[in-house]
Amino acid sequence: MSDNKNNNAPIMQLWTREGFAGPLSLVSRSTYGPDFLSVQGPHAPRRCVIEGLVPQDQSDADALPSVVATSKLGVRLLTSARTQPMPFTVRNVEADELHFIQAGQVKFDTDAGSLIADEGDFVCIPRSVAYRFGPTGGAMRSLIMETPSALNLTPPGPVGMINFSRDVKLAAIDLDIVSTGPMSLLLKTADGEITRYMLAHDPLSLGGQMTSSVPVWKLNLSNIQLHAYEPHGGPPSMFLSSRDGEALVFNLSARSGGRPPVHVNADFDELVFYVRGPGAWGGCDEPGTLTWVPKGVPHHGPSEAVPEGYQAWLLETRATMRFTPEALAASELMETGNYFRHPSVSG
């Protein structure tokens, strides 16, 4: 699987702290660090296609999105595949949420306003903003990140990577939402604990926006510009992060430049979500493929110089993630050279 094994040339291996912002060490070696014959235990690289996961809310309108991965730091990944709008409202009292729409069109109603999200959109819902969502027609599929720390758009410069005035869309008041009730309001904590309030009114019925600041926004992945390093390549650029640095999000779509060295990331788990082609990103060619390389595991990663193009994004998190039993059952062990299924389970 590894396309750069060459016994006649040394292989570079990079160890870094703080992603690529702290101390680093570069060594050469004659063997390929990502290779392993087998592994036992939970700290092992895996991949899955989220279409293979069946969230409870796909068939049960009263269910919440299903958890894919958890951590002790409160960072979680969830997935939703609703076929009907939520008949209740939810308020996450311990985490900001970032919803990525993989398929379908979704309407979000919040107590900061409403918006329509399309395929490829990130939708940010900060902590304690009440919301509900549902497909506008047919079914939808999304991947959701929760983080206890506030999420903010943090591109490396104030202009260039994101056109804030053109591409960041804010929620707007929907006067068609009436105040009649009753309506259930669910308060959700990081461990999944639910407290249910029954209200006599709809909490998302609003009269007007009284400030210019709106906390709920959307941004499409295709509108986030890429930074390329030629000819030798370099790390991707972050466009969003949590205030405490627990979570960093990057556009990892196709770009020019050489393949980076083998990497040992001392501080961050790396989760890449391959959105769609037409080109393949190494072993990832099926839309909605989620890959996970835990911190400390040597990995090379596929080349991003794909002429046909593809879309993908990367989550780096200080949290040590663990797949749920349901996600483990739908996933497979992954080799970390080109992110194919590991040869030990290819049969």
C-alpha cells in the first residue's frame, strides 16, 4: 500500500508538538514508520463510511443524532440522517456544535434566527443557543462536532482565505414561526444527559433581531481557499478553532505541492472527512468516508496533489477519541500510508 518505500533512499519521519507550531524533530530511517502487521487495543487507526452508520433519528423523529466518537475532554462526533423535521427543540448547555451537511438540504431554526444549509455547508450553533433542524425534502446526512470551548473562524489572515462579507451567511429571523405550543425543549449535556421541559409556547418564535452580531452562521467548504506550498508541500491552514485549542479545523481538499514526510503528531488526534471526488484521496474514494489516526501513531497520509480534485476537511483535536461500539462495528482497521483498509483485514 505504501507508495514511497525505497530501500535505496532514506525515509523522512517528522515528530511535532502543537501541530506544526511547536518543537519538532526530523529523522531519517530505512524502514517505513506507518507499517504495522496487526494491532490490539483501542488506540488504532480506523476508517468508516458514515452511510454505513444508521442514526436513531433516521427512523425515529423523536431521537437525537447518534454518537460516533467520544472523548474525556468532551469533544464528540455525531451523525444525523433525519427524514423528518425535529418535533422538539434542543439546547446544548455544555458545547458548541459544528454541523457539516454531507447530503441533502437542511433548515435550521434557532433562537438567533433561521437558515437553509446545503451540501458542503458548515453550520455553527454556539453553546446554549436553542435549535431544531430537518430536511427540506427527502433525507439528509450530517456529521456533527461538539466541543466544550467556543468555536470561532480563525483563518491565518483577515482577508484571502475566507471572504467574510460574501460567504459567511448569518441566521435571519423567520416570522413564519408562530408562538403556539406546547413544545418540548431538551437541555443536553456533554455526557448525553437530557432534561426535558414542556413549554406553553415555541421558544424559536422571534420578533426581530436587535443587534448586528448573530452567533449562528454557515460557510461552505468550497468557499474556503487553500494554501499551497510548491514544490515540496507543507501543512494545511486552519480556518476554524476552539478558544482553548482543543479543536482545529482545516480545509484538506486537493491542492498542489509535494507529499509531506511521515508524521508523528504528539498532541492531536487527526480525523479527516473525505466529502466527495471526483478524484480519490488515497484509499478514500467513497463520499462521506471518515478516517481517524490517534495521536502518536506514525502516518504518512495520501498525496493531496490530485488533478481531478476532491473535497475533504481535517479535524485535529487534543482529545483522545474513541469510537462508539456501533461506529466500531461499521468501521475497519486502516493502514496509515495511503489510508486504505489495513491488509490484515482486507479479506
